[in-house]
Amino acid sequence: MFDLNARAVSLLATTAALVLSGCATKDYVDEQTDALGVRLNSDMMRMDTRLASLDSRLGRAEGDIASTAKLGQDALDRANAAHRLAEGKLLYEVTLTDDQFKFDSNTANLGEKAYAALEALATQLKADNKNAFIEIQGHTDARGHPSVNKQLGQRRAEAVRDALYGLGIPLHRMGTISYGSSQPAVKGKGRDANAQNRRVVVLVLS
């Protein structure tokens, strides 16, 4: 009887130890799992930060590539225009000034007088200069940043080209280039000087 009771007590003690041990093991696993989750979250946040940084750097690199490509295209356009100008014989030059085109500051819009002048030019080109190459140069006044002026001069040259195309001059016979504010017709920054420097020059080459 004593042996049976002793064995029962021992069994109960062992069972209690196992239960307590199981609880301790579960608590330990839970603690480790929580710690691992915290570390994983921290690692993922750092990874997200690094990916965002890489995306930003990639965006800047793509912008730099696009800017470089644009500069390269501008240089190529200038070289092609210079080549055409060097090869061709200048037949005549038409300067379309602000008096005719009324280019307001920072615009490339063409008014009624502009179209009337271009109609007369297109008629002459189709009648007397059917095979001529036309170089259209855009210019601006000295106000504004040089890069902005370069873009504005290009828009003005393209506005004239598009108008001439609409009047029957083939696109392959025309080229555009912008000099921005780098080649003023007159020096100075007054109102009259600015008006004369806002212009488009059309060169007709054989």
C-alpha cells in the first residue's frame, strides 16, 4: 500500500513537472517568436527604406540620361544646321520681327499679321524656290534663364515651321534651330531692344 501511494505521488510530481515545463517552453517559444517578428519587421522597414532610396536614385539617373540625350540632340541639330548652311548657298534671308509677329514675352503665339507674312513667304517659296532648304532660327530677348530662352526660341521656330507646313511647304525642306538669347539683333535690355530681339529668322538656301 505504501509503495503504491509513493508511486502515485511520484507520478503526480513528474506529471506536474512536465506540465510546468511545457508551460515554460511555450512561453519561451512565444517570446522568441515575438522577438523574431520584431526583427523581421525592422529588417523589412530597412529594406523598404533602401528600396525607396534606390528608386529615387534610379529616377534621378533616368532624368540625367534624358537631359544628356536632349543636349546631345540639340548639339546634333546645331551640327546639321551648320552643315546645311555651310553647304548651301544663301539665296535670301527673311527676319520676322516682333512688329510682324507680336511675340509677347514668354510666348510663341502667332497673330494674324504673322500668318499674312508667312502666306506671302510661302507663295514666294513655292513659286521661285521649290527645291530650296529653309532654316528657321528662333531668337528671344535677354530676359529669363538661358535654358528657358533656348526652349522658347525653339517653340517660336517650330510655330513658324508648322505654319509654313500648313501653307504647303514640305517638312523635309525645313529645319528649326534655337539660339535663345545668345545672338541678339541689337544690344541692350530696353523695351525696343527686347521687341527687336524677339524674332524668327528664315534663311532660304539653294
